Amino acid sequence: MSLLELDGVKVHFPIKKGVLFDRTVGHVYAVDGVSLKVEAGETYGLVGESGCGKTTLGRSVLRLVDITEGSVVLDGTDLAKLPNEEMRRFRRRLQMVFQDPLGSLNPRQNIESILSEGMVAHGIGKNQEERREKIKAILERVGLPSNALARYPHEFSGGQRQRIGIARALVLEPDVIICDEPVSALDVSIQAQVVNLLEELQEELGLTYLVIAHDLAVVRHISDVIGVMYLGSLVEEAPSDTLYAEPKHPYTKALMSAVPVPDPEVEDRRERILLTGDLPSPANPPTGCRFHTRCPWAQAEKCATERPELKDVGGGHRVACHYTAEIASGKLAPTRPTGIEAVTETEDALVERTEGEAEVPAVLLPADSTTKPDAPAVKEKVPAAAETPGDPTADAVAKDRDAAAPEAPGKGPAGTD
């Protein structure tokens, strides 16, 4: 049995509307039926574009957000069914390293107070002196000096603050650490240090990681298994090297083609898959396959109506696609452009829509007219009311205007000297 198992996890946030009485008018399907397994001592990487539900899934494992449906089983215990008090005690075995190292640390507490707070809550250490010695040992392990205990978060650099976040997780001796974008806010050199630190701690302490990230290079370096998420669902899962060598899902293919290659000759020769359209709203996801609105190989008869299941295609490689074999063999031709024309077509459509919106409104045209906005009939100037012949009201207005106008200097009412 795996150390951590997620089965059909759903996290839906209600959309409320109303002034006096709130009523639910819809839901945001942030996570919608994710199932995965994390073995003890391994690193599971979770990738996907912004808004696909990665962070929400990580928070749901710790019950920081409520689980709508499904189970989260840690070492045989379903966390989704635990009462709040039992879950609080169980969090000692589950810890999280947050994305923003400064925002996750209390600016009014020094480092010793921050690190000892969790130890006191879970009854670790007989007294403060014993806890202080353990904190010093953890700080040394993450590469921070012992004199950091009396300092405050704002006195450290970004990389040092992230090390403090890792130390806060380690002091509770957890089994699983969820790393939510642990290096995204750091520069490249500090990223390498933090990633190497995580690997060293895993080897020394036998930790299990669930790493959530955007950087595909970082995920490949640190992960044993990688899962790819799109719009709240897991679309592909495979061992790290296998996924990068042979991605099978169309979305994963597009993601991998976006990773730059440092060799200019290889970069010029390789295929780049550009997707059309934008990520759909999780409040109104597409029917059938979630990716069919942007997929280059989408088929109308199946993709838009049936949601594909995550199926094993061999070697622990799971893919949620109806046409995995056909795409891999080349039997299925793309139905949408995948090169630079995908971008130009989108831009052309935007220009046409903008030009259409700039046309003269139909209300300016006669009801039975089919004249185009740029036709002479539209451009023709409508005579002003005062210029309309035979209009007594217009003549009266013109006379009143002339009478109210000031007389020129040196001239009489008749305009003579």
C-alpha cells in the first residue's frame, strides 16, 4: 500500500449571490476527480499552468480547504473523514512549505518562536531548552547559523527565508512534506541550493515529497513520478524520464515543446506546439474532455461528449485521452494548426472582431436598408435643423440667436457706422 493515496478528490467552491440572503448560483470546480499515489521515500511532481488546481489539491491533502468528495488516505487513515481535533494532531505527519517564504512567516515573531510554536502544539520537547537545541540542529542542517534564532523574518534574504520554512516543517519530523512552488520566488543560483537541500534531506531522513511547480526543469530534476494537471483534472502521469522522453497527452506535448533547448541547432529543428484559445473557466468547464477546446487533435464525435479516464498504457504511464495510440502512431491528423499559424489565426480573428465592433451601429441606418457602414449614404451629412428650409421654428431660433449676439464696436443695430 502506498504511503499517500488520493482517490477521486474533488474540491468545489460555491459561487454565492444575493444581498440579504446568499444563494448558491454555481460552483468553481477547482479540483474535479484527481486520483494518484505517492510511495514512501519518493518525490511526486505536480505540474500545470496557473489556475489548474495544483495548489488547491495540495492544500486539500492537509485539509486546509474542505474536500467536497473523495478520499485522502495517509498510511491507512482517511484524512477526509477525521474530526477537526484528530486532524490537527495528524498534521504533525503532514507539513507544507509555502510558495511565498515571507508571507508564510509571522513578522512579529523571531525564528525561535516561529519554529518552536508547532513543537509546543504537538508536545515535542520537555522544555524550551530542549526545543532550542533541536531547533539549532535543524537550522544547521538547512544551512543557517544558530544566531538566527533571535532574528526576525525581514532580516533574511529570500533563500534564507525559504530555508526557515523548510526548517519549520522538519522540526515536527513529518512523513510527507508538500512543497508548493518552493523555488519560484528565488533566483536561479538560490533555486539550485534549495533543490539540492531538499534532496539531501530526503536521503538523510527518508522524507516523501509532493512538489508543486511551474518550472519543468526543476520538477524533472527532483521528481521520481510526474503528474500533469489541466483544469482541475490529472491528464497524464508517468516516471520522470519517461514523461520527458515520450509525452503522450496532447497537453503534455505542448508543455514539453515550450521548454527551451540550449542548443540553437536543436532548438531550430524541433517541433513547437502552440495552442489556440485561452484556458476555460473552472466555473464553466467544457463537457467531455476538458482539453478538447484547445486540443490540436480534437474529434467532434467523442472528445466533446465523453470524458476520458486515466488509463495505464504500460510501464506505469497513465494517460487521459481517447486517441493516445492514434496520435502516437500518426494515424490521427491534427484538426487545428499547431505552429505559428495557430497564433496568427487567433490574432487575425481578434483584429476582425475589433474592426467589426468599430462599424457604424445599425440604428443609424434605415430599417429596410442593407447599405454598408462605409457606403456614401452613411457618410452623407444630415442637414442641421437651422438649415432646413421652410421650418418656422428653426427661423425663430435663428432670429433669437442673432438678437442676443453682441453688437460690433462702432456699429449700430443695422450694422452701419
